[in-house]
Amino acid sequence: MMRAARSQSGFTLIEMLLAMAVFAMVMAGVYSALRVGMNARKQHEAETLQTARAALDALSSHMQTSFTVPNSGAYSMNGSESMVSFFTFPHNRTQPQKISYFLGDGKTCEGLCRTVNRDPFDPDAAAPPPEPVAPGISTLQFSYYDGVEWTPAWTAPGILPERVRIAVDVAVAGEPQRFETETNLPGSGIIASIPAPAE
């Protein structure tokens, strides 16, 4: 009498253990990749914030070196809510240079940008290219204090504002983070001995 062969179905214990081990290794790899990605993102966000703070401090310090010549429109500070330009005397130079800070258009320059015109009164000089200062900055806002009130623009020839307020936004994790500072423009920045450039 012959016994009918019975087919076995399902997994053996060894096969289940092997499958669980493979699954655990795959999940460990996925977790490791996610952790590396999250750490890289956090580091990038921290670097973006640090760059924005450093750029704001640098802009504030740079603006403190600005000067003007009373009764001369040649060395005036000009500013709006989204840009500012002023004159400074760099070290070891006999000629002033014109600095402009503004928010880039995303093509030639992104974020907080600036131009440095080392020969601002030469009509034949090429326009200086924009330099990125802090690409992570998404908004830039200036306001100017004249001693009485804050205004959104500055165009007074031969006069510097007493203070300039600077505000920037940086997107971190999809949320804007705002940084603000106020810069005092010392009266010692007024230089009366520089002649107006020849026209």
C-alpha cells in the first residue's frame, strides 16, 4: 500500500529568520540614509543662518565707514527699502569707492549681493559685477532715521542718516527667519576736505 506524498507549504523557520535578517539590514540602511540626510539638512540650515548673521554684521560694519561731503551731491548716500549705496575710503587708497548692497535677481546674483565700484567717477569704467554675499537671504529691507522719524528712502545730498535699520529674512525649513540690526552712522564719517569730482 502506497502512501500519498504530501506537499509542504509555507516557510521554514530558517527561511523566516533569513527574511527577517535581510529586512532588518534594509531598514537599517534606510534609517542610516535618512539620518545622514537630516543631519546634512540641519547643517545646511545652520550654515545658512550663520552666513546670514555674518552678512548682516558685515553690512552693518561696512556702512559705519560711510562718509559724505557737506553740500556736495557727489558723495551722497542713496537708499530705498531694497537697496543702499554709499561711499567709503578703503585702506591704503587715495580715492573713495562706491558700495551698493541689494537683493539679487536670482540670475546674475542670488540673495544679498553687492557691487564695489573702485572708480565711481570714471564714465568709461565698466560697471562692476555683482558679488554674492549671502545667497540664502530671501528678503532685504532698509529704513533710515533722520533724527526725528524713520523713512523708507534716503536721498539727502551731503547728509548721512543718523541710523540705518537693516532687516533680512532667511528661509529655514520652509519658514522665514528674520534678523534685524540698527547701525549708527557716526558724524566723524563726514569728510569736508575732499573736493567734488570734476564733471
